Amino acid sequence: MIKIDGREISKKIRFGLKNKIDILSNDHSVIPGLAVILVGDDPASKVYVGMKEKAFHKLGLVSETFRLSADVKLDEILQLINNLNNDNKFHGILVQLPLPDHLDSLEVIKAIDPKKDADGLHPENLGNMILDIEAPLPCTPHGILMLLKYYNIETNGKHVVVIGRSNIVGKPIANLLSKKAKFGNATVTVCHSRTKKLQYFVKQADIVIASIGKAELIDASFIKKGAVVIDVGVNRVEDLSLEKGYKLVGDVNYAEVSKIASAITPVPGGVGPMTISMLIYNTVYLAEQSII
């Protein structure tokens, strides 16, 4: 069984970006910059934003977080985005999701200039992705593709089952893996919370991508021997033996599934670090596009 190490691949990707960052800085006096909008006090979001800031600063990049109260009005966040769209200091803008229920996430994302869409979730960029037009890709799906690439996991002609249909992970990765491309050409089945006989479908997969947000839902009974398992889920479960009182687990029961899978991502340390690296990748890409 191969443990797919997202931390190690993430380091390689970030190292590979250093030359581009140096060229931007030395030849064009451009330092790639990201503006992050964080609404409310969700603990997980705050931790994640902190990790992003640390990763950017370690590479000498600009990362600034704009913190707004949980009861912020839509007009206020839209005005902030408009200001950031016109601020040359920032080449990328990211709105940390999820947003409070009173805010329309789509309306907020649509307000971002597509040329500054660091998360690759603007409708224009998602449309470009579907049409094979160059654009920033959604970070987590792009990170999954990079893991498959670095571990040379064959997708051509394989059956991929994606569990989850979100606009952030499920739908984009299903599209990317079905494309006519080196790490595509798969037959993709998308399952979700309303799928009947979920186990039946998942059991047929050569590659399973779990992104449904239910702690350790996928156990060994779902997985056929030798399948590749990519676990996108990050769930907090109580563990009073730990000082913080909880532990992080994925949507897959790692202890069970690792015994029969040919390769699997751990949680934490699998897909998560890749998401941040692809955010850096997108920000550098957008900075390059800004000088063309």
C-alpha cells in the first residue's frame, strides 16, 4: 500500500514555483499578492487562513486577511471586493467558505474579477475549465490531479467514483478526470447524499474520491481490493485523550481501508496541503498574467 504524501508533493510544487517568483520579483518588480476575506469566527476557517498566510509569507509573497464580522451585510463585502479588484497589490482574491447563511456565496464569488479569482470558482473560470480554455483551476481538484500525476496513478480508462457534488470539489474533479487529457480519460460516476446503494457504486471504482463531509463513512466494505482512495474530507471528532479534545479524520476509515487499497491519502497530510499549494500556484499564475 502506498501512502500518498500530500505534504511531500506540496513541498516540491512550492519549490518549483520559486523560479517564477524570482523572475516576477527581479525582472518585473512584481510580488504575487493574495487578499483573503474571512467572515465570522469559524475556528476551522481561522486555522486554515492562518496556514495559508504562513505558506505565502514563507515564500516571500504578500498575503493579507480582511476579517469581517459574521453579521456583515452583503453590500459591505461586495464593496470590499470591488476595492480589492482595483488594488494592484493583490493579484488574487479568495473568499473563505463557507459564508454565513445570510450571504449569497455565488453573488459574492461573482463579484470577484475573474482575472483575480485565486480559488478558480468564478463562473467564468469554471466555464473556461469545462471548455478547455486556460484559467485558474479550483484548488482542491487541481491538487488531486497533481497527486495522481506525481504518483503516476493511471486514470485512462479507469472508473472513478466521486462521492460529493459540491461546486468546490465534486463537480470540478468529475469534469477534469473525464477530459481528454493525460490525467483524464476516466469514466466518472458522481454519487452524493441522496444516492441509493452508495456502497454498490463505490465498490466498482478503480479510484475513489471521497468528499461528502461525513466522518469515516467509507469503510473497507465500500472498497474493492487494489483501489486508489483520495480522501478530501476533514472532520472533527471528539477525542478526550488529546489535549485539544478532538482529532481530525477524513470521510474514509483510514485504518480499515489502508489494508486493502493500493494507495490512499491520509487525513491530515493528504489533500489539504495540496489545496494551499495550488492556491499559491494560482496566485503566481495570476501575477504572471497581470504583466502580459
